[in-house]
Amino acid sequence: MMPPDPLQHMVTRFAPSPTGRLHIGHGWSALMAMDMARAAGGAFRLRIEDIDGARSRPEHVAGIVEDLRWLGVAWDGAMMAQSERLAHYESALDRLRAMGLLYPCFCTRADIQAQWAASASAPHGSEGPVYPGACRGMPAAERAEKLAALPHAWRLDMAAAIAMAGPLDWRDAPFPYEGGGGRALAADPGTAGDVVLARKDAPASYHLSCTLDDAAMGVTHVLRGADLRSATPVHRLLQALLDLPSPLYIHHPLLIGPDGKRLAKRAGSIALAELRAAGVAADALAADLRAARFPVGISLGQA
């Protein structure tokens, strides 16, 4: 489908995973996405990406809602939960299978590392070494036997998918976003290799769920961290294969801690809940974040 008209009703979103409390980087991103939509007279949506059964927790969903409301982040319409959209992910997977673009992968991480070690040089993409493709050409009888007995992921046959979709581009706008339709960049999803679209332990990967959910929410402008820029060509490919609209993408810098590493829940970065408990005023914090004034030791990384 053709990209949406950037002058149409703007819809932005914030899409956290409920694996811990939000830190100030999340708050900054959510405020920016909300403010973009409000300035354009558009809508701001909230999505909870809760299909990681090993780490997602209901109490973290409640914490996300509490943190956002305290900071003054208000969303339009009902909150979307990925756990309520599993049938949509399976339908898309069925469609891609019918197109001959998916294959089951039985490899463990140890298997893949051994394959890399056995090769003269493991091919590298934008996200590191790419999957060497051991399961792609598996004989049909062996594949059927393993499907019945072993856990497996579903991978996209990247070369076949690119051949089917043809040349693609995606629309990129600089940060901070100042309006307009951005620029067209050639999409080169092949550097990612045969990406996983359904994990062994989850019904859909980030690539598939995010692409489908943005379309379902009518998102026209995706504001997200610069660490996800490399995922965008893959998402553009899926949009083309599944006849979905392609939003405008704006990738903002990540916040960097005193140790030079990006803020992360697992690293115990400054949580909004901690600031609230310490008596920080929400309106003052929101004003500081909007002005890119961060606590001592926190700085902006590269966009």
C-alpha cells in the first residue's frame, strides 16, 4: 500500500513492555509522542507489548499506567494489549506460510553459535551475525518429523520475501520532528538475514507484532529509539508483503547513563516510581524532560 499522507490526522503511540517499571527515558519518549500528536490535533495511543511470557507481569502493566498518569501522559481510546491479539498474529503467519515465505527453525542458540564458529566468517548485518540458514533447506521428511517432536521458531525466508516484494523504501524524518513527510530511504532488509517472526517461547516476534499492531492502531508517525532504526527495513518489508500502510518514522536518541550505557530496566536505571516516591513533582519533571534537562549523569546519545 502507498504510505499515508503525512498531512492527514496524525496518530502516534507509546508501546512499552511490562517487564519492569518505566525509567525517565520511557517518560521522555512518551511525552514526545503525545506532544507530537496534540500539536497536530491528532491522537496518541498506548500499547502494552505483553507477549513475552517469561518476563511480562500484570503488576508491571499497572505500574506503567500509574507512572504515565502521574507524569501527565494521557492516551486516546482504549489501551491495546498484544496478549489480546494472538489470533491476528497467527493469521498473518498463516498468510506468509501460504506464500511460501516461512520455514520452521529448530536451532538453539548453541547450534547457531556452532554454525558461526564452523564457517570461515559469519555474515554480519545491522544487528550482528545473521542466522546461517541451516534449517532453510531441510528435506521435507526431516522437517515434518521435527515439527511433530521439537520446539521451533518460524523464520522469514528473506531472499524469497525480497524477491516477492521488490524494491522498497521507507519514510524517515529527522529528530526533533518539525513536520512534513520526511525523506525516502531505500529499505535493505536483507542485512538482517532470515529474521524470526514467531519465537519458540512467544507467538510472535517484535518484528511481526509491532508491524501488525501499528497498522491496526492506525499509527501514521512512529517515534521510537534510535536502537530500533535497523528494524525499520524489516518492518517495511512485512508491510509490503501483508498489504499494510507504512508510517513515517522518527528515531530519537537514547538516554545514556553515567556508565556510558543506554538506560535500561534491567540495569536499574532511574525509575519514574522512584522519583515519585522521593517527592519529585510530576509537572516539574515533565517540564524538564520536555526541555531535555535530565538528572546529573544522564545525557543524550547519538540519534
